[in-house]
Amino acid sequence: MEKSKLNNLMKQIQKDRDEMAFSQIFDFFAPKVNAYFIQNRIKFESSEELTQEVLSTVWVKSHLYDSSKSALSTWIFTIARNKKIDFLRKNSKINFKEEDIREFLYQDREIDLIEENEAKKQIERINNELDEQQKIMIKMNFFENKSHKKIADELEIPLGTVKSRIRHILTKMQEFLT
Amino acid sequence: MNGTVVKNQLIFDFASGILGPAKSLFASTYLELNSDASKIGSKFENMLGENLMDNENIHPKNLKYTDCMNNKNIKPDSNLKDPVTSLFGNLNNLNWKQVYKGFKEYAASIDDKDELKLIKMDPGVSVPLHSHGGKEYILVLEGSFCDEYGKYSRGDIQINDQKIKHTPIASKDTGCVCLSITEKDVIFFGKYGSFLNLFTFIKSFFK
């Protein structure tokens, strides 16, 4: 689905609490969010519950989304990431004190400071300047949070190569992120 | 790796949500005080958002959109707190521990392998030349300090590793308060070096 269409649907939700618009947002994002949790090694049963919480948050907190500040996918990514952190915290073997600080560090909030055009340009640059394998490595490392070892196994390249390539990508990314 | 790469790595790891509690708090305070860092964080989140946009589809089996519209667990109000204040309260009321004259610290009680603490240096006070066993992250919250590498003010961070030896000096006018993460104890050199190393060694028994 086109980004502009998703934005319009979101506007209808914000303005009129439009349920049909929400059902379309749900159809587009729920399977992707569910996949994100599974990629992050969360079991199917829990991934589905977490997906429900993410999409519920989109519905309940729609007022926090500002289309001039970020793409809808970015906002939904941050919600999913926050749910993941919360889930891992609750299920960790480590005994957290009554209030783990990460609970309030990763709250759902507006994303700020980025102009829409600037964000677009930056994403274009990433698409142009990184090759396919580099993009896959970024996704595996930061989106799926796989260890360098796991990345090496899956791509069938030596661990040292993964480490040096990721370092190279990060150095390259300085140019378009700063 | 140069300093910018290490700083960005911290921001990327924070955006990915993989940092432990101590570093999460450190990074989130950094993003709050430093608008450049915050911007990089947002850009990186945009990139991860693109990954979500293009992600594969694994359909939930028993979930319909209507299930997401009556979820009582999600509250519309979000009550945002400033991380340092939530953890430490008012910095003036803390029970600071004096390490030596003009240099105080206060360790956060966080269950993590990294140690998070506040450091307070009186105006003009310096830290003896030292290096670090693991990495050390310093974020200036109030005032400023300088060392052989430059001047650091509110919102600036410095990340030091084993290779770096430095002698930080707090600003003569304001002193400084910093948030710091230590992965391992620092190693001191110079006149009082062996004494301070012994001190940190003994201190480690009382943790």
C-alpha cells in the first residue's frame, strides 16, 4: 500500500474514529508486526498477543501520531519495539527491581525533530548507497537484533567478515545520518 | 573505530532496543539533552520503520481488527517522565559519597553488568591521569569539564576505552555533574595512581 494512502487512513481514524480505515491499517501492518516479533525470537502465541497490543495502541493513541514528523511505519515500529522491550523485561530470568527503568524510557511518544523531506531524502540515500547485502545486514543486526555470530551463520560468511562489514556500513552511514 | 561511530552505535542500539537498563537510561538521557543525537536517533528509527514497511507478512491466526479496538489495557494518556529525575530524584538531595576532596559519586541501584553513576566535581577539581579497563561513557548534565581532547558541556558525551589516558578538569566557574557508565573499573596512573588502584580494588569487594 502507498504511504500516502496509509496516511490518509490514519487521518480518518484521528478525525472520525473511522473503523473501516482502521481495519485497512490493521490488514497492512498486523502481519508485518507479527513477523517482526517472530524475527526477534518471540514465539507465535506471544507474538500474536503483542501484535494485538501494538495495533490497539495505534487505535487508542492515534492522537500521538503526527504525519508531518514521521512516516506511519516509523511510529508503529517504535510502538512494536517498546512492546518487545517490555515483553523481554517481564520474561527475563534476571530479577528486575520493582520498576525497571526501561519501562518508562521506551514510552509511546511523538517522534520529533525530523522534517518529512529530510527523512525522505535520507531513506533515498540509504537505498542508493547501500547494496543489497549491506541492507540485509542492517536489517538482521538492528531490526531483527541477531548476533553477529547468527548473521555469519545465516549468510554463510566468516564472523570476522560480518564484523568488519557492519563496521564499514556504520562508518558509511555517518555521512547520511549526521 | 572513531568517536562518532561509537556514539552512533550507542544511538542505534538504543533505537533497536537492545541495550541493558543502565545503558538505556544513559542513552535516553543523551538523546534528551542533545538535539543532534536525538535527530540521528529519529533518522535511524525511520530506517527501521522502512524495514517494517517492507517486512514479510506472517499473519496472526486468531486476531481480528475488532480485537484491537476494545483493549482496556492500553491507556490513552502517557505520563512522560525525565529519566534522570525519576531514577535519582533531586540531585541536590542525594547522599553523595566523597571519593576524594571535590570529587563525589552516587551509584544508581540498577541490576546490570554495567555500572551507572552520577559524578560531581567541584569547580577546578581534576581527576588524576587514568585509563580504563572496559569502556567508560560520560554525559555532562550540568556545568562542563575539559581534558586533553576538548571541552565537554551539557549534552556532550565522551566515550573512553583502554587506549585513552586523560586528565579531566571541571570548569573553574561551574564544576560539573555527569552521568557515567563504566564497564569495568578504571586504572589510575601517576603520583596517587597505585593508591587509587588499590582503593578501587578494595572497593570491588564491597559491591
